[in-house]
Amino acid sequence: MTMTMTMTIAGACPGFRARLLLGGALLAGSALAGPAVAQDMPAPQKDAAPGLTKVASFEHQVTGVTVSKDGRIFVNFPRWTEDTAVSVAELKDGTLTPFPDAEWNGWRNAKKDQVDARNHWVCVQSVVADPKGNLWVLDPAAPAMAAVVKDGPKLVEIDLKTNKPARTIAFDETVAPQVSYLNDVRFSPDGKTAYLTDSGASGALVVVDLDSGKARRLLDGDPTTMPDKSVTVSYDGKPLRRPDGRGVEFAADGLALSPDGKTLYWQAIKGKTLYSLPTDALTGWLTSAVVPSALTDKSLSGKVETVGENGPADGLIISRHDGRMYVTAPEENAVKVRDLTAKGGTPTVLVQDPRLRWPDTFAEAPDGTILFTTSHIQDSAFYKPDAPAALPTELWSIKPGAAEATGSTTAPK
């Protein structure tokens, strides 16, 4: 039996709430633990697509989700169209708890309330657990996807044994210029390198040496990291546009790393093509004395390979369990899968459901359960002026085997 509860975040500002749809087994424990993740997930709703489960409903716009190797779940809420009270939180004991504490979540948009952007979350886009079991938080520090807040762009490692920040890698304007919006991050299996996308006005990849903190911006403005002019992102059967007529223009966004760490994949949301590069071509720049061109390095661009077409997509992840790439398909309210052993081709639908309003970011639990957020970008104030500032969103899970055994598609309602 699924229990529905409304919880107020401990230590958060009043009014920030979440509806957590949690099974009794999860409520009884302090966190999801290792292989028990699947058993602890709530039972699917009766009208859900087979294999699809709603894990949580939030009253604010969520983007990122991650699961640590010991089963702890973390989510983040960017400051896009509201001054959210909590930027990073842990789903624990049926409660959203500010992480690592309330102080780190204390930055506010109003200048009179602003605190040091170097040690507070400004506008967090992604949370990702690394192979070593620690949590990394990527803060592009660009509220409303506008100008970057001075000293704000950063990648912060949090030690999950102590729940305290262990180090901060700050990004200067050579890595995070004013037009940037650092979006997603992946970590090499040895924990020495981070790879980031920039979905801002000038798309790019960023490679970071985690030992030294040295970072370089690559493929800046390259066609493979920029929006595809031939693509128009649509929703509900018509082009998705802002009140002033602008469409979706997000550059390099979705990011995935092969399990062996040798190949990096990415694509723009306003795009259809999935690209890849050998990671040794990227990490070579970290030891090079030559600074890459401000626009693009032709020798690096020449090494980029076209993998195939996904259509407009946001989140990407490659499963550690089955080796397939999972792809969000916002236009279709769907999650798809791509077989990376077959060159070219298109991904196939795994789950499609009308409630999956802009599937956004993936995470994989220790047992292979795939979690993903739905950020409802098409329903936000960017595109609908009468939309609520605090936009309801969700967290979902998929058991791939269960979804494929039954054919998980539900008809639009």
C-alpha cells in the first residue's frame, strides 16, 4: 500500500514543501540501502505505465537527482523563475533536508539578503555522486539562466561520511563566462577527471583535473555544442516559444560517460544529434601548455564523431548494469534507450506517459533502478506567463526489465 504524506523540509524556510509518495519500507529506514532500493521503492500507481513509479512530488522546479553508492538520494532545485528556499536537499526519512545544511542553502536573489556566493548555493543545476561515494554539486550561479553571479560558478565535493564540503573548485571567466550556464557533470572511473557541458549562449565542454582543480573550456561555440538551427523543439503539438517569440535555444546539455571512462557523449537540447569524443583527446588539454582557441580548436573538433540521432533530448546516462544509453525525450513525454553497440540508428521508447512533463535528469541506483526528474520546463513562467512561480514537479523511477516485459506506454489523457 502506498502512503502519501506532505512534509515540510526540516530547517528550511516556511512554505517550501514536498509531497513524497513513499512506501512503508522506505519510511521505516533512514535511507535507501544498497541493493534494497528496488524493494523500498513505492508500488506504482494504478494508472501508471508498467515499470514506472512516481517516487516524489515537489512544489518547486526540480532538475537534478543522484543516488550514492550506499543508496542515499539527493535532488536540487535551480533558481530559474523563483527564489527557491532550498537548492540542494536529501530525500531522507520521508523528508527533504537541506544539504549539507541550511547555511549553504541561505543565498537569496534580493541583494539585501545575499551572502558570499563562494560558499553558498546560488543556482544549482546538477548533483552527481562520484565513483568514490562522494557527492558533487554543480552550481552555474546564473539565476533565471541570466548573468552569472560573481564568484558563484563552482563544483563542490561533499564528503558523505561527514556530510561536510571537502573542497570547492571555483571557475573563473575563462571557464564560466557571463553567458555560460554549466549544466551537467560526469566523473571518470578513477575519480581524477570531471567533464561538464555548458548549455548557455555559447555551448562548450569543460574538462577538470580534480587533483589540481585546473579546468579548461573546449569546443566553445563549436557546431557540435551549439543549438541546431534546423531543429524546432515542440510540445503539445506546436513549437515551444516564449511570449516574445523565442524558442528553445539550449546548447550542449545531456552528458554521458562510457563505463570504462574512454568515451564521452553529449548533445544539445535544441538538437537531434548525439556526439562523442575519446576522453584522452579532452584530458590531453589539461597537460598541454597551449591554451585552446577562444572559439574552437579545429584539431579537437575533427575528432568528434556522430553517434546517431536522438531527436531533442535533455538527460543522458549509460547504465552500469546493461550498458545501454537512456535518453529523455521531452517532446514525447518519454524515456528512450539506445544500444551503443549498434552504430547509428535511433533509440527506442522504453516508457511513455503524459505525466512525464519534460523528463530531465537521470540517476542510477545501486540495483540498476533508473530514477529521473520531470522539470516541466514547458509549463514554467519562461513559456507561460501565468504559470505559478513555484511549479510542481516530480521524481520517477523505472525498472527497465519490468517496463520492457510489459511494453510501458500509456495513452494521453
